[in-house]
Amino acid sequence: MMTHGRIRMEDVARRAGVSVATVSKVVNGRYGVAASTTTRVHEVIAELGYETNLGARALRSSRTGILGVLVAEFEPFSTQLLKGVSSAMATSDYELLAFAGAIHGETVGWERRSLRRLGGTLVDGAIIVTPTVIEPGAAVPVVAIDPHTGNGDVPTVDSDNVGGARTAIEHLISLGHTRIGMIRGREDLESARLREKGFRQAMAAAGIEVDETLLATGSYRAESAVTPARLLLDRRDRPTAIFAANDLMGIRTVEVARSRGLRVPEDVSVIGFDNVPESALAQPALTTVAQPLAELGRTALDMLLTLLAGQNLEQTHVRLDTTLVERASTAPPTTDSASPA
């Protein structure tokens, strides 16, 4: 009689008419089992949906065949990276485990706790997305994508944040904007600092003095842009364009502008950073600087597989280019775009 719940090795053995030891040999790829018996056991495994226990597999072989992608939470940026990793997994022998480590509000150190839980027991290696802390000496090989604190002793892959921000501001300047505001990311984040650096570089190169009162700070979360956007847009001398340090804040800035009776881009232009799918669906569609999100994921996976194969990386810190994606949220300033609403 078949048991309810999880299918056990004993259930497979009973249905296939063989011993548990024989099923174990088949599952673990050991010799000494006739081809016809092996075929029969695999048929029963597929029929019953039997899955080996990952923890037990790790104890037997020191490998689980699983790679982890650790994210703080599943939001648009990390989801697109995950898609890139997943698409590249098709050419490897590994399976993928996605794990959200900061879903209970932990903002710093979540990746350390997550690695302790998963490393060496459930995963053979890990890709950590936007870690707040990256430390050498983890139980398994680790590659970090866009670490909050910059490059360390752990292999990393990120995008050209400085160059991308320069591109965003150069685009606005080319349209005729000189009074440009910025909604920054959290000041403790490396990518936020680099994007502000690119903003300042582009303004200086164009001979435009930065008005420090037009710089406000968010946290990359959409709701964090509401107060900064209001502060900038409610001014009588509001900026004619705003650079939001990521798309989620850019989209929310557009919404705040519209709630103030302002038209985008006629009254104020808005540009973001990332090119998450939501940016193309916004009303109006958001002009942005595209990070190659899927390629970031694929590159991180290639680096991790190289480490797992016991090989040295050609580059331990890889930086990918960004590109401008022009949409409907930016346009030349109108003669009255900086006047009070």
C-alpha cells in the first residue's frame, strides 16, 4: 500500500520489485545494477515523483548538485537577474535554488545568515545579489552581484554605475536641461555613491554648477521617492528634469508629478536607471539607463561554475557596460516648465 505524503526510497523499491539497496545504487549512479533494472527503477521514480533528500545527498557525496541565488527580496531588479541565471543554467548539470534572505526586514547581514543555513548542506555554491556584506572564507564558493560595499576579496560582477549616470545626465543636457535634480539612493550603498559621482561628472563636464538643494535622497524602494519628489516638485523654482537613481523611484516620481498636476515630460522630464520591465509599462514609459540584468546573472553563473571546477578566474571583478533607453518621459524643457504649477 502506497504511503501518503513524501515518496520514500522504500516506496520506489516496492513498486519496482527490487531492494532498497538497488534503488540507492541507481539513484547515486553506482555500478552493479543491470541495465533493465536501472531502466525500471527510473520509470518508477518518474511515475511516483520521487526526489532525493538534498541534505542526505550532501552527506553522502559532499555535493548537492544545487546552486543558490540569494537575494534580499524578490523585487524587479533581483527577479531579472534571476532570470539571467536561470537561462544560463540549461547548459550546466546543476539545479537552481532561489532564496530570499531579508523578507523579515533585515537590511544588513542577511546574506551571512543565509549562507550559514544553505552553504555546504543545500547548495554547492552561491550567487549573492546586492549583498550588504561580502566576506571571504564562506563554506562554499561565492560570487556577488552589485555588492553594496563595493569590490572586496569575493569575486564580483556589476554594471558601470558612473558611466551610466553620466549617460543619463548627458541625455538631459542634450535636450536643453540645465536645472537638473536627482533623487539618490541610500548613502551607504556603493552603487548610489557611484551614480551620484556620474551625475556630478556630467554636470561639471558641461560647465553646469550643481544646485545642492536639488539633490534629495531615497533608498531605491519606490515609496522612498515620494517625499523627495514632493520636495523637488513643490518648489516654485523646481527642476526641469529629475534623475532618479533607479527605475522604481523614477516611476514613483512620475506618479508624484502627475498627482501635483504636472505633465511628464512637458513640465518635468524624468529619467531612471536599471531598465526593469516596469519602466516600459509606466505612463508615460520611462526613459532609463539599462543595466544588462540578464547578462549580469549569466556572467555571475559562469564565474561560479569556473570556481566550482577548481579553475582560476580570468577576472575577479567584472564590470559590464550600460546603455541609454530613450522613451517618452524625457523631452526638451518648455519655456514655462520651471514656473510654479
